Amino acid sequence: MVLTHPLPLVPAPVSAVAREGRMPITATTRVLGSSSVAAPLLDAIERRTGIRLRTVDAASAEAPAEIELLVDARSSGPEGYTLEVGDRAIVVGTDEAGLFYGVQTLLQLLRQDDSGWALLGADIADAPRFPHRGVMLDVARHFFGVDEVKRFIDSTSALKLNHLHLHLSDDQGWRVHIDSWPLLTERASGTSANGDPGGFYTKDDYREIVAHAASRHMTVIPEIDLPGHTHAIGVAYPELVEAPVLNDDLIAESARLGQPLPVAGETYLGWGVGHSSVRIHEEHTYDFVRDVVRELAEMTPGPYIHIGGDESLGTAQADFDLFAERATAIVADAGKIPVAWHEMGSAAHIAEGTVGQYWGKTTPEGTHGEEAGHFVERGGALIMSAADVTYLDMKYSPDFPLGLTWAGIIDVRTAYEWEPTAVLDVPDSAILGVEAPLWSETTRTYRDVEQLVFPRAAAQAEIAWSPATGPERVWESFRTRLGTLAPLWKAEGVEFHAADEIPWSER
């Protein structure tokens, strides 16, 4: 029997109908499938239920296994899957990524009632709306170690997000070792914003993060922010960076927060922006950019390297445009697709195919819309990170203890109710996808990160994955479905913010 009530799933699938009944999960339940996703499935079920399932192979199984994991390229589109739960559970991915996402959906169907643990009956066919579904972690303002980044990967990929943008450098610190410029991590990685401890990733650390992300079908996009946000580079190599430009806004904001102003060659402990720039007319600067890009490219199997480009407030426009053109060409010459914040769209000859990341508001201000549109004119595409809806570092409410407010107060409903293709005057086909950034000025611990990211990352995941229209793609449905993730997040140790807007489930 097919039931009409919505299944408790986030993101909402393309097609999902509930079946009558449940499939019990017990110690005798078997999993068939040689995919790499089988072991994480068993581990996740054990964390949630305390029950350890066992795997079997087809040759030794005397009867069909209760859970079967398959890959069939004919089953759906890229990253898609089908899932059936009746007397048995069968997950079929178009590819390994699709199978992984199907398993995440299966885990959301796992529920406990008075009869014990079981999977809710369902028939699901699913595939993503956008190919790019991202989240950003700023490890420059505050540093987070390898295990914390891996935990971040686990919890965000479970929402079917498939790109991790790592913001690896900023005024406050440089966070990845570069062999050809070793002083970056020797001199410019020891502290974080407000004087908190810093740190950096060795090349082996970085490769470990990349490999873990790949095991969760997540592509790492490393960012070195240039030409601004570069004070830390000057701490290590003063000859590469101009003297700080102390504008009135920076002076006033630093005084309001009780933070020091930047001083050339000294570690910067505040979080004001716009005061730093590399020396754009020095050829040595481009030797530096070329070396850093080359070493990052060697360690990064994914197609992208992010070259930054935001908030270069002390840089003359002509100089900024010159740098944008040269830096994006360096990334392209290294065999990678350049990604840049939307301001770099001001450069007439930015490298063809460069992907722009739009962080302006849902109603574009000033020249933001034109700058973003120029990436499309140059054969590129756009990642939508509208700050007033996607920025995970904004406060949920005026009195929330973490986060900032410059882009607005973003409660869960605000994070959910926007449309990526309605912001800019570009073809829908130019929108590569969505990314939700987490800037780390106020996140001093990993618990702080999770409080800001969850549950709002789930809103961005649904916007990026689910069809734009449909009976379940509305706020009232989403808030109810989102509430059912609470037991799963608790079992996984996710320190989410229990926003009052959401009816959180106990089990």
C-alpha cells in the first residue's frame, strides 16, 4: 500500500512515496554489496542502534540479504539513486556517489518505536538539481585540525553536499605547508583571531583531508586568498606585501571590538578587512603565486583552485584587475579551473572559464551583479553564496552568542526561502550550484562551528539538491522533515543548534 504522508527526508527527493509497514533491523540483518559504502553503513547503524549488522557475499548467501547495495549506470542520472524498502531494502546508485547518497537516505529512514528499530517503507527515485553543492570552512581566522575537518566532511556529506571549500589563508594566518616558501607556516601560522592558538596542515595532513573527502564523494577546493587578505604572507615574506591601508571603517571597527590595528610584519590578531595587498607590480609576487598554485595543484586531484579576490579595499582598481587576470591565468596554466570571488569579474580579461563565486546579497548591490555576470561572458559559471541567506557565520537571532550580523540575521527560514537562479541576470544554465560559507571569526572551538552550521547547512543542501518546485519544497514541510534529523545528528555527535522554529523529534 502506498501512503500519502511525506517521508522524513532532507534533502527532499525527486520522488518519494511511503509504503505501509517497516523493515526490522536486528542482529541477524545482513548487508550484501562490495561497495566501499558498506562498512560506513554498518558503522552508522551501530552508532545509532547499538546493533552490528554483518555483510555477506552473493556466493555464500543462502537467501537474499535484507539490505542490498548495487551500482547500475542505467538507474538514474549522475549521483542519482533508487531505493526500495519493503520486505528488503535495495539501494541502487547510478555510480558510487549515487550509492553513497542512497545510503544517507536509508539512514534517515531508520527509526525506533515500541517494536524496536526498523526502516520505514519507501519507494524513492532521486538525483541532484545542481552538480555543485558546497560548504566552506574557514581554517585561517581560527584553525581546525585534521580530525575536526574530517568530522565536518562526514556530517556535511551526509546531507549530500559534494564540495568542501577550504579557506587556507587570510590576514590572520597561513594554514598549509608550501615547500618552496617554508616561512609561511614557520612564521605565519602560530596564532588565530584574538590571539587564539593557530596551526597548519603538513602536506601529508592535507592529503589525508583530501582522501577522506574523496571517500565521502566530496571534492576539496583549496583557496589562497589574493591579492587582499594577505597580511600573514607579509609576516613571513615582507617583500611580497604592501604596508597596511588603515581606512576609517577599519579604525572604527577595531576600536569598537577592542582589537589591534594591523602592523606591517607583525601577526594580526583582529578581524578587520581590506587593509592588505600583495605587491602587484613586483614580478617576484607572481613567482610566489605560481609556486603556491603548483604545489597545491600537485596535492589536489579535484579540478579547482580558488584564488580569492574579495575585499581588496586598499588596492587600486586597475592594479586589482591586472592581478586578477594574471593570477587566474596562472591557475589555468597549472591545469586547474580558477575559482574567484565575484569582485574579480571586474577584470576584462580574466582567464576564460573561470568560475565566479557570488557572495553579494539576494538583491545585488553596486557593481556586484555586473561583476558576476562577466564570468559567464568569459565562458565560466557561477557558484551562488548570497551572503544574506547562505552565510553560516551570521547570527540566528540578535542575541545568539556566536556569529556576526553585517549580512543580516539569518534564521533557518531565511536560509531556506531563496532561489539561486533568481538573484542574477544570467541564464539558469550558468548557475553551477550553491555553496554555504562558514567564516570563523567567532568560532573558537569546533562545537562553535557545528552550532552555526547545523541546521542551516541542511537548508542549503535542500536548495542545492531538490527540485525547485514540488509539494515538499516549502517551508512547512521542510521544518517538519528537518526536525526528524535530531536523533540521527545526536547519534553522530553533531552539536546542532536546536532552533525554536523547528519541531525537533525525540526519536
